[in-house]
Amino acid sequence: MAISKDLLDILVCPLCKADLELLAGETGLKCVQCKRVYPIRDDIPVMLPDEARLEE
């Protein structure tokens, strides 16, 4: 099951409050501002800063 467009429209980065974009393969959500990637596990976005990784 994919992340719905409606959910993606309301989710923001918990640290900087910027928009998120869905990574290819739907493996994570990447912040457009601070470049943190929040993982998606079992079709659920894990929006915890401690779980995020930085990606350029």
C-alpha cells in the first residue's frame, strides 16, 4: 500500500516544518529543507528525529 497523496500533503518535517517528498521505491520521506530522510516501515512513516538519517 502506497503513502496516500492526502497524507503526504499534511506531513511535514518534525524538526524544521518543511515539506516532505516521497523517495523512489517508497522507502522514506525526505525533507526538502534539512535533507533528513524518515523511514517508512510496514507502510507507516516513522516521523521520529532519532530515526531519521541525513542524505544529500
